[in-house]
Amino acid sequence: MTETDNLREPNTNWMQRWQEQNIGWHHVEFNPHLLNYWHTLHLPQGSLVLAPLCGKSRDMVWLAEQGYRIRGVELSPLAVESFFKELNLNPEVESVDGFDRWRDGPFEIFCGDIFDLALLDNSTIDAVYDRASLIALNPQQRQHYVSLLKAQLPGQAKILLVAMDYPQDEMQGPPYSVAELEVRKLFEPEYSVKLQHTLNLLDDTDRYGDKGVSRMVEQVYLLKPRRFK
């Protein structure tokens, strides 16, 4: 099995979970971290925001309501179709650079593998909203994913990242544990890493209390490129 095969191996499970509607990570409400910390990017309206592994996230709706253009990348066509259907939109679908591009209004979602991102023209991306992408990937995939972002993003593109930290041996991912030390190891020195907020999920929310973990926090990071490319 090649390295590329290893990177893509979990895709079958991901597609199956969408087919079975086993999508417990999907939330109808907007993510509070997005609402509370998106402004720290100081991004002007009209900017293009990349949402990797976007599913049918309603966070994309909130971003569009703030005046941004959205570019999602999602493997499951069921997720993409559901997103537009639930908004009563009739997207134009066409094949672009190995992806099926679904487009309507401020939304364009490329249906395909995030690891094929380099096939697209990413030169106009202004920011990335990563709410559950990094933590959906195993360690080998995470390294490749971050290397891909570093290579493909324009020099000015900032990242709002939401990650989780818990004892990995107490729960099988995804979502995987990605502690602050690993976030810094993955993104520095090309990006400055600022931890903006830590939420204790066990004490302050009703999430994950049944998973048997002794500690679980959600952390919000602002990642800024240190220099223009």
C-alpha cells in the first residue's frame, strides 16, 4: 500500500457514515466559537473563506450572512446535496479540476478529496475556517493536511482553528486529540499560533460526558502567517 493509499484509507468509513446518517458531529446551531472569535481575523466582507471537510455545516450559512464567499471541500456527495437542499437552493453542478463543483450564490462546494486540494486554484483564498477538519484526521493525515495548507494557501490567509485535547488512549477517534503542543509543531514557524480560548467540555457542556474520558477540552486558535509568500 502506498503512502497515498494510507492517506485515503478512512474515506470508505466516512462515506458509509453519511449513507447511514451516523453524523453525530453535525450541529444545527452555529458554532459558538465561530460567533465569538471570527472577528479576530479582521477579514473584510467579500473575502473568500475555505471550509475544509465542511459536511453540511450551517456555519457556512453564518459566514455567508456576514458577507463572505464560501468555498467548501467535502468528500460525500450526500452531504453536499443535503446542504443545498436544506437551504432550498438549486445549485449549478459542473466538473472542475477533478471535483464536482456545486455552486449557488455565495456558496461553492467542491465534492472530492481534501488531499486533492492542489488541483484547484487556491490563490484567492483569504482565510480558513477549520472547525472539525484537523481533528477528523489521524496523525499521518494531519501532517499531510497541514503541509498541503502551507503549500496552497496565499501568504495572507489566516486560519481559525478549533481543536480538541483529551487522553487519546481513553477514546478512539475521530474526533482525535490534537493538543496545543502538536498544533504548534504542525504550524510553526510558518504561522504564529495564538490560543484564544479553552472550553472544558465535561464541566461546562453536556457533550462527551458519556465517553468515559477523564479530561476533554476544546481549544480555539488564531493562526497568522508570519510573512507574505
